[in-house]
Amino acid sequence: AQSVTQLDSQVPVFEEAPVELRCNYSSSVSVYLFWYVQYPNQGLQLLLKYLSGSTLVESINGFEAEFNKSQTSFHLRKPSVHISDTAEYFCAVSLSGGYQKVTFGTGTKLQVIP
Amino acid sequence: GAVVSQHPSWVICKSGTSVKIECRSLDFQATTMFWYRQFPKQSLMLMATSNEGSKATYEQGVEKDKFLINHASLTLSTLTVTSAHPEDSSFYICSASSGTGVPGELFFGEGSRLTVL
């Protein structure tokens, strides 16, 4: 079975500073990787995904994540955060090859400080 | 993007009563729906997977007689918490998949916060 580890439960960062949210996964077979974002009092939304191909994937709002197979990581980064990025971010994994169960990490709360 | 709506968004009930939460896909047919429970500072815990027209598949440790799941149509799944107790208080979230599009891409409802007194 696959698992996901998000070591940082909270990450405070000043506005316009860079941020990295860490995610490591464990699986004996190939996987799909996702980052979901949950804004206060809202459901989860897909932020970006890695299925195959280029290991660097980007979202429309400036986030990027890089799949590193050797380190089994999928860290999320943004070079300059905004107040509006304050939210909880969940890393998730599913087995590749079709529609499989998605396993979520424990989440990282990003707090952007003005 | 696809829209999933959950209702009610919050509910307070007395211990021993039953509560029903609805999850609807508004603009697509959801062949599969998932029910999660989210504890504070913890991950989303998958409770069960339901496919339209068939019995739900429950995760290990989830009481199927306590958490009744029905997926009677391609746009509606319901979760009924039977004989609720204070330890059932939690945030329940549903998600849906059309079975097409991006594998693993789930569309989530807004969540339902249940408080059992």
C-alpha cells in the first residue's frame, strides 16, 4: 500500500518570500502524485498533478512541484507567496494505471504573514 | 471544473439520533464517490468507496452498519450516521470521480461538519 508523509504541519512565511512544502511518499510500484489545496471553509481543489513525463509540473497560480523518484519526494514550491495563498495543502498519491484509491498526507497549513 | 455539492454544511444532533449527509455531482455523472472523514490536524481518512448501483466498499475499521452509504444514482450519494455519538463528531467530505478525465483527480464537496451533543 502507498503512503504519504508531510512532515510540516504548519509553515509560516512572510508575504513575497519563497516557500517549500515537503512531501514524501512510499510505494513499491509507480504512482500518480497530486497536491490539493483547501481554503478556509471550503472543499479541496486540485492544485497540480504528476502523472508521467516531465518531472516538473506547474499550477496556474505560480506553484510548482518536482517529482523526484530517487528521493520519493514531490515537494511544492512557490518563489513568492501572497496573502491569498494562506490555506491547507495536501499531498496525495494513487497507484498509476487507471482509477485507483487516493491516499492523502496529513496536510500542511501555510500561513502567509503580511 | 466539475462541481460537487454537499448538504448540510453543518449539523448538530443529539446523541442516539441519525444524520444523513448528501453529496451531489451537479454537472457530471459520478460513477464513483468517496466518503472521507477529516480530524483536526490529521489527514483525510477514506471511509468508503461507492459505485453507482452497488454496495459500498468500506475501509478497514469503518463500521458499515454505523455509516450507511447509498449511491442510488449517478449524481447522488448519501452517508447516514446511525445512532450518532459524540465521538462521531467530525468533518465529513465527499468526493466524486467521473471515471474519465484525469486518473486520481477528485472533485470535492464543501464538507459537512457534524457535532453530536
